[in-house]
Amino acid sequence: MIESHSLPTSYVTQPGAIKTSSGKTLRTDEMIINMGPQHPSTHGVLRLEIVVDGEIIVDVIPHIGYLHRCFEKHCEHMTNYQQVIPYVDRLDYCASMNNDLAFVLAAERMLKIEVPPRVEYIRVIMAELNRIASHLIAIGTYGIDAGAFTPFLYCFTDREKILDLFEMTCGARLLYNYMWIGGLSHDLPPTFVEQAKEFCTYFKPRIKAFNDLLTYNEIFVKRTAHVGVLPKDVAINYASSGPMLRGSGVNWDLRRDDPYSYYDRFEWEVQVGKGEVGTVGDSWDRHIVRMREMEQSVKIVEQALASIPEGNVQAAIPKRIRPDAGAEAYVRTESPRGELGFYLISDGSASPYRIKARSPAFVNLSVLPEISRGAMIADLVLIAGSVDIVLGEVDR
Amino acid sequence: MTPQEILETLSSNFGDAILESKLDVLQPWIRIASHRTKEICFFLRDEDLLTFDYMSCLSGVDYNDGKLGVVYHLASMIHKHKIVLKTHCTKDSPHVQSVAEVWGTANWHEREAYDMYGIVFDGHPDLRRMLLPYDWEGHPLRKDYKVPEFYNGMKVPY
């Protein structure tokens, strides 16, 4: 079998190089194929213009923007700071809590607000639970990309349990609007801590089940190992982040290296890809990093649940939020997909003068052409799936 | 390195291209000349003591006084220091040197800034619109942008 990753781009055959048995010359031009915008494995509305030579990918040109909702325009013209939070929810709709966290941290940094310890603890718990929920979607749908349907159902069963926890806290199951500037919309319900602990106990053995079912499955390994290798230096040059960067063997996690909230109070380890079944930085490595990150997230949630203090869930904040004119802040956090940053500029009015969302999926997607060249066309589905894009965040 | 040291290193190497700086704010920034961003960024990336290998973010800004700006948030994974670079250009001639050669990630960020603000990045390999349709007119995040009434002959409900 030809290992597709080892084929150089120069594999492109010259026109007229192939002859049939009767001596006729075959036309071997490059062909352009569109994948998407309505293709099941693009995980949304993404169009990939693929230049192929036979089955070998010569180039991939992503066309994005089908889901553009003018997030920045809305925020700068029609909202005040608190009203931005529901919009932020809708960026990465698989991990709304993490989006909220990034935005409120940026706003609080500008306003110099300190929030009570209980708030910080609850924020960490919610962000980590949402990270698990988001990774479960990523892993489940990645299984579908590789042709395994069952893990998807298992993943969604477990994700439901996390969504139940969110629902009992803030009433919403997908778009929470839970973290507010200076605090939270609601305190935890009385039974939350107990139920969350139950979930952690239940979930830990499930990770092993997923690994047995999908990660170390012979077919899955064959499809993903050596496929879409992202070298370390390219990953850094393209500012990839999250599992994409760590899968390439870079030991970098903003929760540890640029700590925010209370992440420096918990013990956990950054997971990196080691190329156990293939090359460092291949699709399988990105997958295994997500699996192992879920274990670490459970660890953080358990520690936070054990030591969560009593107290208020709203800091004293001004009724109308107006940061000083000229104040600006760029705050970056580790969302499930990588570095999610918000750059805010204030002009002293109630709405942000400039808001820019640095979304991890947008940046991670930009490296896709680099890692797809020379791969087989059937592998593109696996490569694009391993980037784990959420188009709501790519297009904003 | 502290922002002060970074500023001194830059000033001693690029004297007149360093136009302005503010170090006593939340996130210290340095403003550089828009026609020399590329060489300064190469220097920031490759100099051993600086090694800004990671460009977090590139944002376009409309300052609403006839000037557009580009803001670069740089970080070093090795030294773990950060700096903010800024550069200005006028609305009439919005030209800034592209840094897509320095950091691959700048490619898409610059396309987005071009899309939203109309900033032309000189030397960019493929400066097309990023998020809006290719036939869109105008640059919506400019503060003087007027929402169009028609798009391709269709009335835009507003």
C-alpha cells in the first residue's frame, strides 16, 4: 500500500505520460472538485476547492463566510457590553461557556473588576465541563468521518448528561448566557455539586470505553495514522492552537502558560501528541490529545468541586458599563479548540468601539492547505475532521 | 524581556521607524511605520532574545479620524513575553506592508482586515475577501460605512 503522506507534491503526472495498452495517450490534467458547502464531512457550511491529480491532492483552497453573521458589526453598533454575551455564545456553539469566559475576562480586565472566588471556581467548572462536551462532539463526529457511527451515539449520550447539568444551572442547554461581567447569572442549584461529582465518577471509565471502541480500533488507526501530518514549526508559524498545536508535540497550553481565572490552583498535565501509532502531528495524535484532555478536565472539575467556597456570585459593578476612553485589552484563553482571544477597544461609551474575536477554528483552518497537499482525496475528510472546526466560529 | 527592553532594542535597530509607544498601559504597545512592518517583524521573529514566534492576532481598526490601523498581538513561546505592535495608515491611501511571509497565520488575518476595513497589504500573496461575498461593495467595519439598500438588485431588509 502506498502511504499517501509520503507522496511528494511532484507526484503529479505529466500530461501524456500515461499510455493505454493500445498505445493511446490518456489526458491527465488536473481537475478541480468542490467539496461542500453542503457536504456532511465539512461539519457545517465550508467549501473546499480541491485541485486533484488523479486521487492526489495538489492544493486545497478553503472558501469560508457562508455563515458570516456580522458579529463584530453587531457588537460595535447595536449592543452594550452585557448584550454582547449572547452573541459571543453563538460563535462556537459547541463551547458557549468557554466563549463567555473569554469575553467577560476581557471586559473585566478593561474595567479592572475582581470577581469573588466562588465565581472563579464555578467558571472553571463550567468551562471544563463544556470542554468535555465539546470534545465529545469532536470525537463523535470524527468517528463518523472515519465510518464509525456507534461512538457518536455513545458520545452524545454522555454529552446529554453534561447538558443536563448546565440546564439545571441556567436553564439553557446550548447557548447559556451564564457568565456575566462581574459574575454569573445564577448561583449553582443545591444539588449541582453532588450531581457533578456523580458525573465525574461515571465518566472516567467511559473514556476507556471510547478508547477501546474508537481510538485503538484497527481501522481507525489505519485511516488516521500518518495522515495530515502537521510539523511543529509549521504549527507555530501558522499560530495553530489547542489540540492542533499540542498534537504536533508542542507543550503549550494557555491555562498553564498564560494563566487566567483560577487555573493555576489546580493540578493537571498538558497532553501532547507523541506519534504513538504514526508520525508526530498526524490526525491520530490530534484525536488522542482530545481524549486525554477530557481526563485532565475531569481532574480539574473534581478538584474544583471539592474545594468550591461559599459566597456571592456577583461582584459590585457599575450599572452601566463604560470602560475608560482609549482602554484596550486583548485577553486570550484556552477554549476547546485553542486560543480564543478577544480584543476590545473602548471609546468611553456603553458599546465596544472595536471588538475582534480571534477564533481558534479560523486560524487552525488556515493551515489545512499546508497539511493536505500530497494526501489522498479520501483522506481529506479525515484531515479536515481532525482540525475540529466549528463554522460558527470560523465565519463569525 | 520587559516591554522597555523590547522598545530599546527596536529603537536602536530601527530608530526612525519607531514612531510612538506607550508602556504604562494594561498592554504596552509600540507604533511602527507602516512601510517597514515586514523587516521589523522579521527582526522580532528571528532575533534570539526576542523570538516572537507566535502571532496571536492581527486586527484592523478604524480610529474615525481619517486613519486606519493594524494591531499585531505578538507572543513568544520560548521567552513567554508579549508585545503589541500598531501601525497607522490613512483612509485615502490605506497601504501597509504585509507580514504574511513572517507568520503564515497573518495571511488569513490580513485578508480579513482587507475585507472589513479595505486596508491593502502590500506584498500579500493572495489578497481577496475573506468572509464577505467576492462581489460585495465597501468595507463594513469602517465607521463611515453605509448599509447598502440593494445587494445584486435584491432589496436588503433592514
